[in-house]
Amino acid sequence: MGYYYKHKYGFSTHSIHRIKQRLNIKENDEFEIKDKIMNLIEKSEYQFETSKTIYIKIPVKNLYAVIDKKYNTIITVTDISASKQLELIDKDK
């Protein structure tokens, strides 16, 4: 009997690369990488949104998981300052 687990969000190839790079993960197994980032996202206590994107703060460093709302997919993990947050929100108005 097999075990199947579906994550809440999909992952782009780019996001897997950025997660490994920005969180210094040496793991090569994609399932382990996805599991680590999902655990960090679940621990998050802060997020903000624009009309097309959700930004979820990762409790490590000043990084955010950037999620495409339409496809429910993590598209990247990036550093976002407070001023950049305001800029993203203001551009969306």
C-alpha cells in the first residue's frame, strides 16, 4: 500500500531552486524540500496579499513565500522589506 500526500500549494521549478538557495538547504529530495517549506509556512504568523499574489512570511530571515492565487502555486521565495511591501500594496490599488 502506498502513501500519498498532497501539499496545500503547488511548487514551480523556480521556487524549489530558490527555496534551496535562500534557506541554504543541502537536501536534494524534492519531497523533503517541499515538506520543510510547508512546515515553515504553517508556522507563519504574518502574510499580506495583492489581487494576484499572497505573500507569506517565513519565520527564517526576512523571506516570503510568493504564491500565485490563480494557480495556488508557490512561484518563488524572496526577501521583502517593509518599504517593498508598501510598494507592492500601493501598486495593486
